[in-house]
Amino acid sequence: MKVGIVMGSTSDLEVMSAAFRTLDEFGVEYEKRVISAHRAPKLLFDWASGAKERGLGVIIAGAGGAAHLPGVTAAMTTIPVVGVPISGKAFGGLDSLLSMVQMPSGIPVATVAVNGAKNAALLAVSILSLNDATLAEKLSEFRQKQTEAIENTQI
Ligand code: RP5
């Protein structure tokens, strides 16, 4: 299964590229799009409602400001949606964090930290690894290496 990565603007690309790098490390395929929930709602509907048919297993949605993108995406598919709040010019990203984490009951968005695109990708890997033993093994190795790096740190 693939991951879908969507972001509200090209201005989100720098933050969201951490998700590309992480998925590349795990050899996970993904499709990536810039689609604004506000500026291109019909395109978002078509992209999100066809996600399952295109073989997507998880969607990562990043947006800043009044960040409706993950919530609206989640409303159009039953695929898990991981939201990445992006820090904009105001409020340090608190506005987008609250837009995602405060989703009303019924349509959840699994929200990571502000600018947490790497963790969003790791969560996507974790979800896909439930049905992919090879990917699960890669995730275990990643965790092991991370632990060893800490254990071997000398200061
Ligand atoms: C949001 O508004 C985008 O996700 C972006 O984080 C923010 C600013 O967008 P631009 O004005 O840079 O296109 O919709």
C-alpha cells in the first residue's frame, strides 16, 4: 500500500519534505500533491474520495493557519489521516495545531507535533507495517539503531 501526502500550499513543502525523506528511507511508495481545502475544494474531494481505489493506506495532510485540509480530507475517506500542523507567520503554528487536534467527534485526525512531518511518516510506516512483515522488520531495525545511537553517545 502507498501513502498519500497532501499539503495546502507550496509554502508547506520545506516542512513536508521531511516526510518524503523518511518514506524514502523505508522504501515506502507515496504520491504527493498540493491541494488547498479552501482554494481547490473540488480537487480535494476528487483526490481524497478516490484515495482507497488508488491503493493508498494512509494519508498525511499538512497545512498551516486555519488548517482544514486534514479534517476535510478525513471526512471524505475512511483511510487514516495523519495531520501535520505547520507553523506560519502567526501564533507559531498553534492555530493549525488546534484546527487538527480539536476535530469534532466522529472524524478523527491523528495529529503530530507542529512541523512534525518526520513523525507523521513514521506513524504511516507503523500503520502500513501491520500488514507488511518486511516493513515491520525495517521499523524494528530503525528503532534499534535509534536506541543504539543514544546508548553510544559520549559527551
Ligand atoms: C494554508 O495556508 C497552507 O497550508 C499554508 O500553510 C498557509 C499559507 O499558504 P500560502 O499563502 O503560502 O499559499 O492553507
